[in-house]
Amino acid sequence: MFKKILIANRGEIALRVICACKELGIRTVAVYSEADRNSLHVRFADEAICIGPPRSADSYLNVPAVISAAELCNVEAIHPGYGLLSENANFAEVCETSHIKFIGPPPEVTRLMGEKEKARMTMKKAGVPILPGSEGVLESEQEALEWAKQIGYPVIIKASAGGGGRGMRVIREAGELPALFHAAQSEAAAAFGNGDLYMEKFIERPRHIEFQVLADSHGNVLSLNERECSVQRRHQKLLEESPSTQITPQMRKEIGDKLVKSLTNIGYQNAGTIEFLMDEQRKLHFIEMNTRIQVEHPITEMCTGVDLVKSQILIAAGAKLFDLVKTPIEMRGHAIECRINAEHPEKFTPSAGKVTVFNVPGGTGVRVDTAAYAEGVIPPYYDSLIAKLITHGQDRAEAMARMQRALDMFIVEGIFTSIPLHKKILADPDFRAGNYDTKFMERFMPKKEEKVKKDPAPEALRA
Ligand code: MV4
């Protein structure tokens, strides 16, 4: 077992990893930027090292700085959390050459899944359903036109190095294709240093459903079932729930079995998430795989009773999956997560500054993962997520009731938050009926003509 781990992250996920380490009796090293000196991850880690100026590029993303801290503190492993360096295969390689265990899959697997077109072909070969689409990268506008004709419009062009919604173009007829093809190509080349594109049939109103897996270094893979993440805006998830109201036990087993087979073939290790789009016929199609722990992992933990972060660490240390997890996995009840962001409720711009009041809800079935505290400062340099409010109940109705009362009891003053928006979502009849897709949040967008001409009195909007 590891004696000491470095956490290459900040905020609530750094604290989440510290919690797991404390329970496992592992010492922790926090790294922090100059803006994070007073952060809780620094306070709760056994050791802490400043690795640079506030901007992520100068600190949390600075590979030599992170590796130096790891060597100086003699850690045996690095947990990358999510975002930042978590899906950077080059970083995983540098860890390996420095004889530090990267808590994640082998670098080749991270690299394979990072190339979305290759990931898609790999899953197809392994028998996981994918959307009709191109095979390999699109070499020319001509080839793109031929594929589109075969697939049938509308189609979507995606950047192979993209993901999470960046570098996509929807094409509704052949006439639009040339311009959009070249726009996507240059945008991808500029954003990712790689202009490779691929094509899929476009689904108009998909639901976003993802499966959580765990895989060890001995060839064992386990599905921990699905999460529904369709409540999002601008590719930022706002609320997730597990299980999905749309997945039958038969679908759950069918997809789970296929994923276990395919990920065993690939040699996957670590926690992982396989993203699917559900079409209007309720069929699932693989789109991407994430090789990290995800923001929304707690809802799976609440329903399965499995500690995913502890599992990641123990798997990296060589543990066998079935010594860690009691099988078969039983889904207990229903869980919902609201992502509380520090942002303006109508403009959705980041809202940094000092938190003056921070009253965290508790009680039966409520979990809060956060690194925020009263009198603490939310720096403007990072992601706007300040807390995750998770509720669990025997069924969806109980999880929703707990979420509503927990949102009422969550008081944040001094900055704007998304709490009022979450209250609106929980009160929405379609949400309550489970009747929503990825277009659901459009109804909460301010209409163009009445678009916040002047700021309302700030006091009225403070969450
Ligand atoms: C799609 C799609 C429709 N058809 N692919 C956006 C994020 C990236 N992970 C994949 N995305 C989409 N891919 C096909 N073939 C629609 C989206 C999409 C979306 C997907 C999941 C959650 C929210 C979304 C919002 C807009 C578009």
C-alpha cells in the first residue's frame, strides 16, 4: 500500500481525495497556487507545497512543478482528480519515468480514449453500439460528403481531439458541408493542435446517459450502472441523477455486460465513465469515454455503496477488484446531485469573491462535497464549482424532496450562486416527471429581447 500520495488538484475534489487517504491511513501532500494559500485542501493535507502563480497554466498544469513537489516529498503516487492533468497521457508518462504511480489507466489507454475517433472504432470492434458514422478520420471534404450521403442528413462533424462539446458542427444539407467542414478543421487545429475530424448521425434531442466502471490491474472489470446527465447548459452539467428513469434493468445489464467485455479487451484500469447518447427510440449509442474520476461520482457512490476514490487508490496499489467491492452490485434507491456554481444567476458569468455566510445543509440522505467556507475567498482563476449537493432517498420522489429542502437550507451570501436555478429545476413539472433531454435547460435561458439590460439590485439576487 502507498504510504504517501500527492494530490495534483484543488477545491472539493482535492478534499475528496484527502478524505479517502485519511480513511486508508495514507499521508497526503497538497500542491497549491499562490491564490489557494488559504484553501481547505492545504489545511487538511499532511504537507503542502506552493507550486506557482494563480493561473492554472502556471501552477496546477505545470508538470515540472508538480513532479518536483512529488519528488521533494517522496510520494509514491499522484492522484490527478478531474480536469487539469487527469487525462494528460504525457503527464502519466512523466510520472511513470519518475517512478511515481499515476492513479489512472496506463498512458496508452488514456491516449487511445483521448482520440475520440479511435475510441469510437475501438468500442465498435468490441461490440458496444455506436451511431452510424465515418470510419477513421475524414481525409477530405469529398470523403465527408460521401459519408454524409451514406449516413443521411443531419450529420455532426466532431474533432477527434475534442470532446465535451468543443469543435462540433451540425450539417443539415450537402450545401452547408464544405464551409462547415473547413471551419471545424481549422478550429480543431487551432484549439487542439490536431485538425482530425470524424462524422456521426446527428441526434436532435439526445439524453446524456453514462455508465460508471471500475477496472483493476488483474483484468477484472465491473459496471456500477448509469447516471443521467441531460440537465446541462453550454456543455456544463448542472444536475445529475442515478439511476436514469429511462434505463430498464434489461438495458442496464445488456450495456454493463458489453462494457465489461470491451474494457477487459482494452486493458482498462481505474475508474472510468462511458458516455452514451440516448435517441428518441431510447437506444443507447457510445460517444466518448472519460478515463478519470468524474465530478458526479458521488451519486453512484450513494446508490452502490462503493467508495470510488478509495477504489481508484487501492486499484493503483495493485488490489483485486473483487476484494474491494461486494458483488453483485445492488442499486439502492435514488440519488441526485446539484452542482452549486459561483456564477451570476442570469448572465452565468463567474462570481468570485468573499463568501460571507455559508450554511451547509445536513440531515438524513444529504451529502455536501465542498471546499468552501464562511469568510473564505473564491478565487476568479478556476472552475466556478464551489459545492456539490447530493441527496439520496429510497426512491426518486424522496431524493427530490430532500434536494428541495436541502437547497432551501443551503445559504450562501457574498457571491452569486446557481442555487436559485436549481430550485427552479426541482420545481419544474417536466423535470419531476423525468421528462427531459439535453435541450431541457433552454427554457431557463433569459429570452434575447429581455436580456438583462441593467443589473437588478444585487441584494435581490444573492443566493
Ligand atoms: C452529439 C449530439 C447529437 N448527435 N452527437 C456534446 C458534448 C459531446 N460530448 C457530445 N455532444 C453531442 N454529441 C451526435 N451524434 C449532441 C451533443 C450535445 C450534447 C450531448 C450531451 C449532453 C449535452 C449536449 C448538448 C448539446 C449537444
